Amino acid sequence: RPSATIRLPAMPRPEEGHCQAGGELRLGQLKHCGSKIHIPAGCALVGCRSPQLGQTTLLATVDKRYLPDPHTGSNVQGFHGNCIGCGKTGFHFFTDFCTHINLRLNTQPKKQKHIRYYIDLDDSGTLKTGAVVPWKGSSTLLLFTSGASRATP
């Protein structure tokens, strides 16, 4: 008796710079939409980078507890992030988060390697790359502790 094989249509691969649900995440495309982006209480708007994406910066919100203190570089272990493209919240594993936002990685996903910048909102409502996230052991931590208020990317 032959077995029936059901072929499901292939899911289209999300366009680069979009989340799995199709939401836009690229800083270049969202830079004039700063006032429309919801940043939950206790979270920071950050820019994520991957060598696979070239110069593209993807935006997300991350619970500030899991980002390093600018003076000591220490942070709470773990992760809690949200997608600004579709609004999905509660990503507790960085690997799941990377998959959702299509942050293509060649290496093991580590938040310290891929969450690179704080994203600032200027007076005109434009989003721009802000200070480098000062992960412990990085040279940017020295810039924060030496009294400089902003590291350049």
C-alpha cells in the first residue's frame, strides 16, 4: 500500500532586514519613525549587527538588566528581548531572538558580539546610532569609565 506524502508549500524566506512576521527592522528604513516605536518600560532600543548583514543595523528592544552597566561592564546573565517589527515580546533565549529577527550568524549567537549600539532618538524624532554597548572585556568600556560620555561606533 503506497503511503501518501503531503507536500506543504515552502514558506517564503523573510526579506533581509525583516523579522519572521515580515516587520521592518532596519535602522536605515526606520530612522524617521522614532516616535512611533514602542519601547517598553525598563527596556532600551538597541542596534544589532552581524557580518552576514554587512553595514545593516537591526533594531530591537532589550531589557536593560541584561545590558552592561556603563561604569562596571557587569550585567545580569540571560536575555529578554522584543521585536519592534511585529511587536512580539518575551524572547528569553538569544538564539530564538536571532532566528526571529533574521540576524544571520556564522558564529555561536552571543549577545555580547551582536548587540552593538544603543539607539538614540534626537529632538526631531530621528533614530541614530548612539553609544557602543560597553560589554565587559571590550575596549569601549574604557571610554565610559575614563569619563567620555559617548563612544563612537
